[in-house]
Amino acid sequence: MSPERQLTSSVRLRVLEAGDAAELAHALAENRGHLAPWEPVRPESFFTEEGQRQAVARLLEEKARGAAMPLILIEDGRAIGRVTLSSIVRGPFQNANVGYWIARSHTGAGIMTRAVAATVEIARDELGLHRIEAGTLLHNTASQRVLLRNGFMPYGIAPQYLRIAGQWQDHRLFQRILHG
């Protein structure tokens, strides 16, 4: 199986490539305000092609080590979002974290729900993982709906879990068991 999936007639999900840096920089800069409440504070360089070239290179190194599966959402040759399985742990755990974002112009269209569903399939069928976990800010109901629609179950609250938008913030934790 290939990690590439056609999600809609115009949107596909595929593995991130080194050549995606310029498109990612453009999408991130264009959606900076939209993503800011949900992301860590980023240096200015993060929103540049060079910053994304470095970020993509790190992710591809993690992929080569089997520690990540970075995916990108593409529509008409343009980046509109990302989904990443990160912190992949093998051995008796067989676990990964999932994180994602989508451009403001594509929110509410069900694309991220389909992208996470495809990522769950990839994690289960291609990577052989047993469990995926995710954390959302307590007030990020849109992200929570994506997870719930994909069979993730909430299992707790992590106080001051991540530094998001410049503050340590509580997160609701979710998990999905892939092999029962």
C-alpha cells in the first residue's frame, strides 16, 4: 500500500517531500493568524522557505529512522495542511502521536476528518501501530470533533501539557486503539 490517498476530487494526502518547503512556507505564512492560537510561538524564520526547508529535512530524517510519518495535504499543487505521526515508538508500545493543521480556507469541509481517517489506516495497515494518541487544547472543539469522528476516545486532561500561543496550556488527551 502507498501512503498516498485521494481525499476529495481535488485534495490528496501524500508523504512530505523536500521540495514541499516553498509551498509550506507560503501556506504557513498565509495562515499564520489562523494557526497562532493552536501552535507554539514560532520564530520568523519558521515562515520562510529556508525555515521550512530545515523543518522538512528534520521530519524526513525522523521518517528515515522510523520515528515519524510526515504527510501533506495538496490541492492543485498547493499545500493546504499537514498531518504528522510523530514520536513513533516500537517494541511493546507500537504507538504514535498525531498532529494536524489545515488552512483557514478549508476548515469545516470535512477534509481533515478524511485526512485523519487515512492517517489512521496508514498507521494501522502500513506501519503496524497499535495505538495513536492526540492532545487538543480544551477549547479546540473543532479538532476534538475530528478525533471523535475517527474513533478516538478522550481519556484524560493533561495540566499545562504544552506551551501553545506563549502559555502552558491544559490539553484533553485522546487515543485510538488500532488492533483490538
